[in-house]
Amino acid sequence: MFRPLILYVGLRYTRAKRRTQFISFITLTSVMGIALGVTALIAVLSVMNGFESELRDRILGMTSHITITGPNETLSNWQHLDEQLQGYPHLLGTAPFINDQVMINADRRVSGALLRGILPAYEPKVSEVAANMKQGRLEVLEAGQYNIILGAELANYLGVITGDKITIISPQINSTPAGVLPRMRRFTVAGIFQVGMFEYDRNMALIHIDDAAKLFRMDNTVSGLRLKLDDLFNSPKIAREMANEFAGQYRISDWTQAHSNFFRAVKTEKRVMFIILLLIVAVAAFNIVSTLVMVVTDKRGDIAILKTQGLTSGSVMGIFIVLGSIIGFIGTVIGTVGGVLLALNIETIVPAIEKLFGVQFMAADVYYISEVPSKLLWSDVISIATMSFSLSLLATLYPAWQASKVNPAEVLRYE
């Protein structure tokens, strides 16, 4: 059967003879080094993708994709704007809200919090709070009843449970014969939510929007409208389109502006981790240099004979490029398969390790995410595999060039 000479000789050099067992061992370590580096890189990036996705989902469980407010952080006649937005492309739901900072007093405990007035019928259209109620339901927020729903950490700090009374202290003031006093109102704890983000579970409370309007003297206005889209990554584009359409009538912002620093930090961390782990692959790939240098030294006689029979320097170089490429290719394939399998099963493997050794890598009361998430992106897999093979190919060039420079006369002089 016909085989191209360069490919045939390159493949033959991958099979070790008895006297070249050490070279084969070095070759094996090069293959395993590349495989382990690629596996680690795919698995770690998948875990970081999982964390980013999980955190984004939890943040957006309470933060809208797009927020529309008026020039003075208030919005009058929100119903008219809501009607205008109905049928807008990619829009799934809208909900009015009133936001303000307050102090919450329960017996001897006092805590600052963000108090949000909502409409229970609208809120599930834009947030996941209704699906994350530990106690009670959103429907318990009725106008005039002065019920309140607290974040789990906030309720825990205040030491209250459903049915307890708390006092809301507004920064707005009342002028009375006794002097200037802050506005205060007693509320009944009617529910507790836990969305899994400390920022919200510790610092947010929900009441009915009509109760909030009375407490903050908003009359017939609200703070704004919260919007949810079918694709959160379209938020910046849709926000710009709305800003152009309404021609400066409203202030329109999207979630990327509200949390830009956080997600920028996550992306930077992911990029740095990618570079660090890629260096591991690079070290393993450049082990191919030492492997091929040893092979070239061992095969100098063979190279000289092949050259005397008419093999060109370019063909000799091609033989060792083929040899190094095979090593890199095998390592990359093994690493890619191992990395994909690990990334797809990491949510099963990590609990098994925790159970086997009696440890817990991520305590739920500390990290809120008790399971290690994983999100495999095939674009990452392709990029990693391509870079790994490219580094392996690059590592073959110098030894192959050295092999092509072998002088048959000098080598065969003492043969």
C-alpha cells in the first residue's frame, strides 16, 4: 500500500525500539502534559462560565433588563407608557416600582435597606422573586394592609419571622408640634424571600406600591418601569433604540450599566485564568522540543542515509514536523475528550469527591452556591484545541530545522 514517504517515516519514528525507551518515555510525558493541560483548561473555563451564568441569573432575578425612569427619578402616568410599550419587539413584561432607602427597626435591631414598592400581579413578569419565596407569597402584599416581605438575611439579622411587627423609618420628615420627625410606619412581616445573592437577601424589602407611594409621598407617580426581554444580551441595543424613539423623554438604562464593574471583573478574571492555564499547555507543548532534539540526535545516521538517497532538507524537516504534530495531536485529542467529559460531569464528580473525603468545597451559608456549576461552551473547546495544536506545531520547528541541517558527510565519516 502506498504511503507518502514523509508521513511513513514520521509515523515509524513514533514507535520506539528497545534502545530508545527513554525517548519514548519523554514522548509519553509530552503527550500526557498536553492532555492534562487541555483538560484542566476546558474544565476550569467551563466552571468559570457556570459561575458567571449563575451569578448573572441570580442578579437579574432582582434586577431588570432595562429600567425606565423620568428626569427626576420619578415617572408619572406610568400606565400610559406601559401601554405604549406593549407589543414592543423582544419585550416579555413590564412592572412599575418605587425605590427608596429606609431604616428598619425591630425591637433593638436596626438596619438600613432598600425598600421597593411593587405590584404583585406585575412583578413575576420581570423578576424571579415569586419563585424564591421561602415563606409566604407575593399576593399577601395588598394595598392598605402594610404587609412587608423581607430578604432572608435581613430577616435573620433583625431576628423576625412572619407575623412579627417592624417599623419602617423613611428619610422624609414630618413637621409636628414636637419638632421635625422622620416619617415612620409599622409593617407586618408577611413573607421572606431568598434569591441567593447576599446583596439582595440582606438589603432589600418589598411592599405594595400603593403603600410605598403613601410612605414616600409619591402621590400618583412611581420611580419607574422595569422591563424584561427575551434575550438579556440584547438589552444595550434595545435600550438605545428606546432612547432614540422616546427622544430624551425618559432616562433609560440597562443591566450592563448597573453591574458593569462586576461583570468586567469576572471577564478579566476569566481572561487571566485562561492565560495562566494556557501557559501550562505551552510548557507541555514545548517538551516536544526536547523530545525531538533527542530523536534527531538518535536518528542522525538515518537522516544522513536518507539524504544520500536523495531526500531533500525540506523533506527531512517535514518528517520531524509530522512526528511532533502527531504527539501534539494525540495529546490535544485526549485532553479535549477528557476536558469535555469532565466539564459535562463536574456537577456529579465534585459531590462524589466531597462525600468520599467528607469535605465541602463550597459551603452554602458562605457562597450561596453549594454546587459547583459548569457551562461548556464549544467555542472555548475549539479555541483551546486549536491553540494547543498550534503550540505543539510551533514547538516542532526548531528541532526539525536542526534535523534538516545534518551533513551526511560528517555523520557517515565514521560509520
